[in-house]
Amino acid sequence: MGLLQEDRLFPIDEGTRALARSLYATVKDLPIISPHGHTDPRWFAENEPFPDPAQLFVTPDHYVFRMLHSQGIPLEAMGVPRADGGPTETDGRKIWRLFASNFHLFRGTPSRLWLDHAFSEVFGLKERLSAETADAAYDQIADCLAQPGFRPRALFERFGIEAIATTESALDDLRWHRMIRESGWQGRVVTAYRPDAVVDPEFAGFAENVAQLGELTGEDTATWEGYLAAHRKRRAYFKEFGATSSDHGHATARTEDLPQAEAAALFAKALAGACTAEEADAFRGQMLTEMARMSLEDGLVLQIHPGSFRNHSRPVLDRFGRDKGFDIPTRTDYVRALRPLLSAVGGDPRLTVIVFTLDETAYARELAPLAGVYPALKLGPAWWFHDSPEGMRRFREMTTETAGFYNTVGFNDDTRAFCSIPARHDVARRVDCAFLATLVATGRLDAEEAPEVAHDLAYRLAKEAYRL
């Protein structure tokens, strides 16, 4: 038996499994729309070989190194760079052996599915990764990475990616996107506008970041009007490089719709560093509504990714910086939190707001009923800690009854791990086909309808929702 079972994630009942298998056959080779993620545009701009297997699979992937760290393995041992410039392991083979010796930790996790898919389907490995197979696997992957067919652009094409969106700060100069455009390569790599650093008063260096925003745009960002004008200019600049969406990673889903004089006063307080935690949250909420209004002007889709307690470990934050596996889900309110924004613009069908959650208890109680009535609101797929077969199934079970399929937006992989993209989409397609097969088998969906829904979930909904 190889690393992957042919009927993985399909129902146990043979009749329903056969239905799922036949549905999956109709969508498994569809192009990949990856409308939100965190791959590095520099890969596609320079098209250089990936350095080594450890740098591809271990060091940059927080799903991997957080699991190893949970067993007491230092982040330094996995090559994770330190913010303070301290020493970390640089020997790729040594990092890989450590990873392989602990590969059993991933049993039963979605990471195991993604990794086995990449090992098998991308690099041709036949044996399970372990301490005993570590060196052979490393050598085989390293040999592949040295070949032209395994450079970023070649893999992009081999994976069948039709479009991929990266995510850049509002202050990014987008040099790598410019290089991609000027190279003449036809792969569609677009950016997305992520303004957290200049809309969150609690973001490190907020006032300095806002000043830099003014320098980039020629606007007086010391004033509320100039600050909003600067955002409009940066959004327009991002659109020049293909952006179709903005992305907002806030601690809560709170929105506000304050009178402009009150918003200006709150902005002045934020610039002065005088906001309380409550006022900072209110300002972030106000900016979500301002961004929604800008989306009505410029057409960018508004994504809201709330509910993560970022950088939970202060020692890890101080030592390694942000985004090192210590972001933890929190309870999140949506009904009250989104009401100001939805009251202001949620009835306008020209607007698309895609909301995500790390709080599954909100699916049936809050999110599906909201998306099931407001024209502007759509539900993003199972996200992050719930980007798993069980999480995807729970998402469908708890949202379809009220929001249906067509108030959701298909699948997005939201990943930094490039080689996991085909695996993640394959998992989503299998889970959705299994869910649809169950609906057919239980008389809730016609067999003639199911292939169309499967196609929509795998391809069309994401392409249309993100305007790609």
C-alpha cells in the first residue's frame, strides 16, 4: 500500500462511497483557484530552486513546527529564525532527521494528509517518513528540487493553479509582483491588501506606520480625511497588481459606524498612542466599515478573519517574532459585532464581505443565519484549526441548512506551504463529495444536481466570489 488510500475521506457505506467516488471523479482535476493565502511572491518572481527539504516542509510551516514544539523540541532546532538574531540550526539534513523521527506525532491530523500527499504525488516517495527512511527521503526530495521541473513556476503549472493570491501589508512596495508582471510569465499571481499595520492602534509602531502610509501616498495621514484618502490610493495601487480583495485579521469581529467627527477624534487618539484597549477595538471596528464603503467604490472583496488571540506566548514573541504557532482561537460574537457594518452596507448586493471563524459554535447560531439573509455577506470555508476533514464536514452540516451552498465561497487554502496546496484542495473536494453523496443517498439532493454542486464548491464559487 502506498502513502495514500484511494478512497480516503469517503463514506464507509459502500453505496454512498461509490456515489462520492463518482462525484469526485468529476472535480478532482479541475483547476485550482487559491483566492487567499500566504505564499511568498518572491518565489514566483525569482523562480529559484527551493533550498532543501527542511526549508520547504519544516522551517516555514507553523502547522509542523508547533506540533514538534508541543513535545518540547526547541524552535531553534527546527531552524526557525530568531528575531533577536540568536543562533538556530542551519543544517537542513539535521532538521529533517529531527522531523522524520517525530513524524508519528502527526498521525490522524490533517497535516499528515497534506504531507503524505506532497511526498507521494509531488516527490514520488513510496515509504512512510520515519527515522529509518529520513535520509533516503531527504535525498530524493533534494534531487527533485535541483531539477527545473520543481522550481516554483513549474510546480505552479503542474499543480493546475489557475490563480493564486498572496497577502501583502499596505506598506509593501509589491516589488515581487512587479517583477512577476515584467517577466512575461503567464502564471496569475495577484496580491491582496492587508492593512492591519495601519488600522490597528495596538500594532507595533502604529503611528510610524501611518506616517509611512502618508509618505507612500503623498497624503496628510495626520488627518482623518488624509488617512482615508491614503487607504484609497494604496488600494488602487494594489489593484494595479491584480488585487481583488482586502484581508483583515482582527482580534474580534467588531464593527462600528461612528459619526465622522467621532471617528476622527478616535483616530487622533490612536495616533497619539492614548487609546484604551476598548477604544483600539472600536477603531478597528470603524475601519472595517470604512473599508466596506471603499469596497463599494473600488470593488475589492472584504475578508474578515477574526477571533485569534495572536502571539499568545510573550517569550516566543520576544524571541522569534510574530506568527510562530502561538495564535489561539477565541470565542467570537458575530450577531452584535457585525450589525453596524451590515446595517450600513450589508443590504447592497454590489458588496461582498466574506467572514471566517475559529469559533465553530457560531456556525449554526449566528453565521449561517446572517449569511442566509444579508445580500453582501458570505461565509468563508472552515479555517485554520478547522481546515480538516472533520472541520469541513462540520461546516457543511451546520451552515447548509440555513445558508445553503450559494452563500458560501467554495474553498481556499490560506497557506504558506506551497506544496500542500494541491493536497488541501484535494481534501476539500473529497469531503464535499462525501457530503453531497450523503445528501443524495438520504433523499435531500437529486443525483442529477450533485455534480453541478460539486463543481461549484470546487471551482466556481471561489472564482466568482473573489472576482477572479
